Amino acid sequence: MTITIKELAQKCGVSIATISRALNDEPSVTKETKEKVLVMAAQLNYKPNLLARSFVTKKSNIIGLVMPDIHGEFFMEIIHGVDEVCYLHKYYTIFSSSHGKRSTAEAIIDFMTRGIVGGIILMTPAIDDEIRKILKLNQLPTVVISGKRDFDRCDSISIDNYNGAYALVDYLINIKKIKKIAHISGPLKNNDAIQRQRGYQNALEDNGIPVNKNWIIEGDFTTLGGQAASTKLLKLKDRPEVIFAANDMMAIGCYISARLLNLKIPTDFGVAGFDDIFASQFLNPRLTTLHVPIYELGKQAATILIQRMNKTELNEFKHITVPTELITGGSV
Amino acid sequence: MTITIKELAQKCGVSIATISRALNDEPSVTKETKEKVLVMAAQLNYKPNLLARSFVTKKSNIIGLVMPDIHGEFFMEIIHGVDEVCYLHKYYTIFSSSHGKRSTAEAIIDFMTRGIVGGIILMTPAIDDEIRKILKLNQLPTVVISGKRDFDRCDSISIDNYNGAYALVDYLINIKKIKKIAHISGPLKNNDAIQRQRGYQNALEDNGIPVNKNWIIEGDFTTLGGQAASTKLLKLKDRPEVIFAANDMMAIGCYISARLLNLKIPTDFGVAGFDDIFASQFLNPRLTTLHVPIYELGKQAATILIQRMNKTELNEFKHITVPTELITGGSV
DNA sequence: TCTTTACATGAAAACGATTACATTAAAATA
DNA sequence: TATTTTAATGTAATCGTTTTCATGTAAAGA
């Protein structure tokens, strides 16, 4: 059914070497033979076996996408961005998510040792020692997508969590004239969470507002967690005017608390989020949040990785920080 | 860095054939040699090169996932389900989406001829002649996820669109006592759209309600399309009481129309959707819709495909229909 | 004890491409 | 014209595994 290089060579009356060279557009082959081979290949619908090719060249045009988890729009958009670029360059994307037991480190090792992929996009909330050790081996070109520039020995892309959070809190203080701002952070082993909290605190301090420890609660980035944390905050004697949740999912939890406690947003208290997920624009009132260009993140990661996979020379590692954009809704 | 079978053989003092047999747990190898090989392999951290293995066996444990498009939760959940099963069976998932120009057919052919994947999960709104022709070749085991059982020569999984839509409309008529029900369908080349519309029409007819052609508008499954169609419907002299949108995205469009036309849901008119996407539960009022177990869809597709990839005997093709579940919100 | 059978292992081919090296023919130089 | 250089193509090795076939040894049967 599927034809091989041998058969094509026979049909063309040349050696397989010439076929290979012609198809790879090497200058040593004459125009005429190239033409002949190309025409015949098209006619017989010959497509080089990528497995065989990768096997012998030790290069693969498959990108391994390692993610902590795969559900929700966030990851989908990353995948979408990566896929878009891969398609343009005739690359493929294969993925691996951490499944409960399997750690991110295992996933990377698997990709590095199995010969399937030629490069890795690693998306991770934080780079621990184990991952750091593996990345240092530099077995395969890798691009890290993380909440913070955390590792210098490979290319990286991070969201500007700090400045995003800072800008939002600054906006709340100076434009909205709000001083009593609480924060539900993400899990504090997560770099995005850490940076967002830092932005929140520094914006307060820079505006001469003391940080109130009672108004900072560590959440878990889930709706349920946001609901629990916001309920706690809203029951305080000294209740904050606005709750800044470190992501939109937890902000949605705040909306649920409001409904259950019979409080109105934004009159009784305000809510702000981070991420600008799809659902945020349909919350009533629309959520004030920070838009993160996730799709772009994926695209950039793939673009850099493919460059790296194509070049043997090792120029300096790129570290890109992607800015966020303040979206003002009616929630504060 | 990465060790090969040859080196492992040397270290073990046996031939590479024995290594291969030991690792594949063939009965012809004695317990002692097996043990020795396994221990040494673990010690040296040897992992067979999957590329080489696939190359020689002509089998691949990579599943090709072909989708019309990859964004939105729907596809994410499919991917999630597939990935879950793949992980358990040590399979990988690689994907390919139709990128504007590239057709689904091309994507399938690519997977079938390149030797990378050993099986395909094809998700498509409809099976046209081109796809049908390719699938008939039976080059690789394939599972089709589609809106309708449309092709008998491979395994297939479909959502029970017809009965879902029927149940919803029946509920509107008999429980909610509503007779004037409009429908915004999906694109009519899409099987899901066709089946949902059929369910709508038959439910009306079976309840003795004549179908009003003016109340059926072909939409495009997008928020914007839903908004346009619902605006048209709401401006009719003879305005329907409820708009049943063929998916939640278009139902969201109805909410936007309502806001712009200053109409209240459900008092001025009601809305129902299909899919039960994440955002639906945060609409105000919560959308009445049909929950589709998308994650399950992906899981089942992968499970069947892996079975098929492991067996050479070709038993009968499976055709599974997955039921939907009515979610009643406050939108009607 | 000698032959046969079964079993465990090894040697080598195979998979489909790329590529270093060899070869041939034509063009350029002496 | 003889020799060297260059250009186009062919030959064969190679990648890491699986697998067929051959081989040798131990157990079973005579």
C-alpha cells in the first residue's frame, strides 16, 4: 500500500541515494533528475517514512508538550498556539501530562530517552531540583513556560504576573479609590501565585497602605477554594472592600459566596481576578481581571523551540516575559 | 548518554537478541537471565528506543488524534479523556487539527502514510466522500467520534444528539407548558446539528405542535451567530416563548441579545442550549441545557482504539451512542 | 550408552531512510 | 592529447530494535 524509497528508486531508474537527495533538495542533484523524482513521487503518492528518517538522523520533528494537567481553557489555548506554529513548520505535537502519580520529571525523562521527540515545551508551575537536574543535562532543546524566570540554562517564557497584579491593585487604589483590598493567593509553591501575591503586596506598600495579614489567604486556584476563602474574608468583622483573587476560577468562587451570603457585587464588596478566562465575560457583573495572552504564549514557545531544533549553533538563551492587560468590568 | 541495547548486551554478557526477548518477557528466556537483564537495565537506566522499535515492528503506540479545530473546552475534554487512557496503557497521543486550508482528509492521510501513529481517533462533524474513501482503505485502525453513526467500516462513538434534543423539547412542552419554541440550529452540514434539529422537530410533531419554519434559523455554533439569530427571532411579530439553541455558545449569544434588547430571561423569553459547557453554569439565570459527557467520549474512543491496535483479529466494529443528561436551570 | 527431543541462546537479516565514500563521466587545464 | 578537476550518481554502512533461523547443550527416551 504505502510505497518505500526503494520502489520509487526502481520506478525512477536511479539509486535510493539520489532519491533521498532529490527530495531533500540537495544542490548536487541536477534539475532534470530532481524534476523526474518529484513528479514520480507525486504520482505514486510517495511520502518518506518519518519514523525511519528520524531514526537514522536522530532528529525528530515531533515536539513533546509536558503539562501539569490538561483541562480548562488555559491549557487548551497553549496547545492551540503550539499546534498552530507546528503546523506551519510541519512539526507534530505529542503530549504528556502529569497523571497523579507520574511526575513532571518522569514525563520529561521519558521524552528525552525514548527518541520520539526532538524538543520539549515544558509548562510547569515551578522548577524543582529534580527538574532542574534533568534540564541541566541538556539532552534535548527545551523551552520552559513558567510563572517566573527561574532557570537560565534553556529558553523560557513567562507571564508578567508581578506587574499585572501590581497594575491591578494600583488601579484599585488610585482610580477606584479603594484601600481595603484582600487577596486570595494561589498555592504558594506555584510561581504564578507567588509573583501575583508579590505584585499585590508591593502595590499596597508603594501606595503607603500597610499589608493586612488577615486579608491574605492561600487558595488553590479552584472555584471551591475561592468560595471557601472569600466566605472567610466576608465574615471578618473588618471586612475588605475588594477581594483580589489570584485567578478567575477563584474569583468565580467569590461570586458564589456573594450569592450564598446574599451580598451584592460590587455594592457590598468588589471582586477582581487574573487570567480573563472565557467565562469571566459572562459573569454578572463582568469580572475585572487581567487578560493573559495564552495563545501567544504557546505560539512563542513553539517558535523558539523550532528555531532551536533547527540550529546546531547554540546562541544565547532567550527569556521572554509576556505582559498582561487590565480588563475593567463592573465587579469593582 | 542514552544507552543502547548493544551496550546493555555487552554488560550482561548475552546477545542483543536475548536482551530483546528478556525485556519483552518472552517465555523462551530463563528466569535467571531475565532477572539479570532486568536488573542491569534498571541499573543502567536503559529504555528501548521507541522509534527503532516502532520502525522495525511497524507498530506504533502513538495515537493520532484528528480534530476539526482545537479550541474551547469541548476539544480539551476529548483530549483529556484520550490522554487519560493513553497514559494507563503507555500510549502517546499526537494531534493534528484542520488548519484552515488543510482538510481533515489530508490530516488522516498524513497520519496513515508517515508511519508515526498506529491508530487514529477521528473527530469530525461529518464524513464526506473523501474521508469515506480513505477510511475504507483501512490502513490503520480508526475510531470515529461524530454526531451520528455514519460509517460502518470502523468503530464509532456518537453523542445521542437526537434523543437529547427530543427530551429537552418534550420537557419544555410537557413540564414547562411551552408551545412556541424556536430553534437556532448549527451548520447543517454538521451531523450534530442535523440530529439536534431532527430531535427538536420530531418532539414538536409528536406533541401535536406544527413546526413553524420562521422559527428555525441556521446558526454557526458561535456566540456571535447565536446573537444574530436570536435578535432576528426576538424581533418577529410572532415571537417565540423559548429559543432552543443547538449549542451553549449560541445560547450565550441569546443572553447577549436579551441584554441589548432589554429583555429579561426567562420572563420575556426563555433560552435552552446543548453541551453544558463550563460557562453555562455561571450564566444568570443558569442555562437549561443538555450535559454531554465529553470526557467519557474521549476515554471510550481511546479504549476501543487501543484494544483494536493490540488485536490482530478483526471482530465486529463497535458503534456506541453516548446519552446526554438534561440540566434544568432558570433560563426557561 | 546412544539417539532424539526440547530448550535456551546466538548470529544475522530486516525495517526505510540518510550519508560518507567510491566511482564514473564530463569539463577544464596543461 | 594527456592529465587533473569537478560534478552527478551509485554503493554500502549505519541507526536500534525485532525476529527468523541456526546452533549447541541438557534432558528424555530407547
